[in-house]
Amino acid sequence: MEALDPAEVARKADVLRRNAAPVLEAIARAAQPVRLVAITKYVDASWCCAAVDAGLAELGENRILEGLEKYRAVRATGRSFTAHLVGPIQSNKARKVPGGYHFVQALDRVKIARILDGRAGELGLRLPVLVEVNIDEEPQKAGVAPGEVAAFAAQVAAQFPHLAVRGLMCIPEWPAGEADAEYERRARASFQRMKRLFDTLQPQLGAEFDTLSMGMSADYQWAIEEGATMVRVGRLLWAE
């Protein structure tokens, strides 16, 4: 990473504080504690440093290798944060995840769970994971079908001691147009199904199963109102 310009990082931190304010206000109104993960897919390490300086200490990346490089540069400045992997995990890259990321949000295959568990064990870690749910059962989308989530989560919890099954994550069906009343209706229905599924599984998986990650820039408010305990916000935060 090129040397950081402190004045530029400070300017970006001000942008982030301003943009994050409505999200933090919605979180403050929530009936439950909600964590905000700032998605950094389209920004560089200087923006990530600014996010940490602005108090956004949970950062999320979609792409494993790009995120590792970016977050390594941020850590080199002495800044501390929690690194979330929110995108798909390819088997040939899975061993790079434990140690580089602190929280995995898109687990949907036993094969990947086995690789993550093995590497986490080698490092002496217990890696928090969320089961990605294909809540709208879209054929082109990754994730575990709603009817198979209970069995999958129980299998991961039982067979992979170095993975902590912390909850569920989803990306609801995205309409072709902009967010409108119909999109809100559909998104809320998806979030409500997720909340029911989460509430059903929580007694089976125990107190550690505490995270329901749903809601992004266009729909985080609805997700919070429907019971999300974590939202993943990207483009809204970085707009100048």
C-alpha cells in the first residue's frame, strides 16, 4: 500500500461518519443489539483505515485474496478491526481464510467446512461461521435451502470442533428495478422467514447461535425491523 496521507484519511473518515449516521440511528432504534459490518469490496485500504478511524471496526470483504491483501495493509498501520468474509469460498482458497478473516458469513458446503475446520485447528483457532441460506430458493444463488438448514447446521456443529456455528445469513431476492413498495414487501417477507428459521434453530444450537445477518444498503432498515442482529452495508457508506 502506498503511504497514507493522514489528512486524506481524516477526510474520508468524516465522509464515513456522515454516511453511517442514518444506519447507526436505525440500529439505535432497534429492539435488539445490531452489529454493522462495512463492506469494503469496492474501496481501497485507505478507505478501510478511515472506516476504522470513524468507529466502524467490523469490515467485510467478498473476495478472499483481494481482501487478505487489503486488510494486511490496514493491520500494518496498527489499526485493529474484525475481518468478515461475506462472499463465496472456493475450495482452492479456503485454507487462506482462517487467520486472515475472523468471521465467515457464507458457509454452505460440508467440503468447505472441512477445509476451514482443518486449517483453523492447525492455527489453534475456533472460527465463527454463519450458514448462508438461500431463503428465496433461487436456482442461480448459493446457499443452503431453508428446509435443509437445520440438518446442515447440526452437522457442522457436531463434526467440526474448530468452527463455531454462530447463526444464519441471507441475501434476499433482488428485484430488477429500484427499491419500491413491492420490493419492500418481498424483502420483509424473506427477512421474516429468516427470523422464524433462526428462532426455530436457536434452542437446538444453544446460546452461541446468536447472529442473524441480513440487510444491505437498500434494505437494512427493513432487516433491522424484522429482527436482524447484523447488517452488511457497503455502497451507502462510501458515497462522497
